[in-house]
Amino acid sequence: MAESLRQSKSGIIAEFKRRSPSKGWIHADVEPEQVIPLYAQNGASALSILTNEEYFGGKPEYIQRVLPNVGKCPILRKEFIIDPYQVYESKFLGADAILLIAADLTPEEYATLLTLSNRLNLEVLLEVHDPQELEYLRVGVPDMLGVNNRSLGTFHTDVQHSFDIAEAMQTAVANIDVQSPVLVSESGISDSETVRELRKAGFRGFLIGECFMKEPDPAQALATFVKRVETSPLTS
């Protein structure tokens, strides 16, 4: 997944997200087979599948259901992962990468889950919300380092948060001996110009869900978005 983002002109991680805790149902009547394979065919650099049912209307089985029809497009399992069992489960389901949220884990817990993921050949996207959480890099380097533009406390979303923390993220990965993690901006992105500016700030992955899922045809919305990004002067 990290290499796919590095090589891509758009870096779009298209997310299958049926509902959210803050806005309720976004696209309640759609099944993963109707959207996710088409995401893969319409320019997604990677796929994000929410598997939490209580808050996001997802199911772990969604990954298995679409796996035969997404080709080589890597799949991120988006879930509140706090236990080694969930890492093994993610591998069993067929995910290529998992999300680890710094706010949900102690540095020691993060290190344990990262080590297990590495052993199982699962890539890791470490999500932070503030510069202090960049200290987690001291105990283990993920494949991707993401910043969530949505506050976990208020659910307020502001893409400016990525720009505000970008320099601190760049500094945090500058002295890493192994290959530096790919920087990812998550949530609140809704136009190609924002992606262009985020790329200038050092980001190469852009996780977008609601912008596509609120449309009648999410895959077509993705295709249009990717075309705009890839034809911009910075990426062409």
C-alpha cells in the first residue's frame, strides 16, 4: 500500500463508509460489492474498508466479499484495533494493511501490534492527531503515517490541521534510518486543489470517504476526482 501511494499521481485512498458517528447514515442502502471493486477500477491507489458495525455500519466480512474483485489494489482495514487478535483477524480476512490509532494505544501497545503486523506482512498506517503523538515513532516506524483532520473529541473536521502538523511530521521522519513512512492526510478532503496543496506539503496519501459515498455513484465520483488530480500541473 505504501509503495502504491508513492508511485501514484493521485494517492487517493477511496473509503467505503456507509455511516459516521457524527452524521449518521451516508449511503445506507449500498453493498460493498456495488462500490469497492469499481473504486479499484476507477483509479483508487488503495482501498479503505470500515469494518466497525456499531459506529460505521461496516462488517469484517466486507473485505472477504470484495477481495476476489479488486485486483492488486491494496486494502486497508479501518477499525479500532487494540488487541493482537484483531491483527491476526485482519490477515485472515485478506487485508494488506491495518490502522493503528495512537490515541487508542499506549506506546508499548502500539509497539506490540506493529511488531506482530510486521511479522504477518501487514502494513501499518499509524494515525496521529497532534505533534505529541509523533513520539510513537521512537518505539516503531510504520509504513504510513497519517493525520486525522477530524477531532476525536468534537468530530469537527478541518483539513488545515494537516497543513499545521505537516512540518512536525516531516521533521519526525527526517532522521529515520529505514525508509520513511508515507505521509497520509485523512478526512475532510473534498476537492482536487486541496490534494494539490497537500502534495506540496509532503503528503502522498489522501483518505477520502464521505466525499464519494454521499454521491449516487461513488465510483464515478472517484473517477472524476482522480482525473482532476492527475491532470493538475503538479502531478502531470
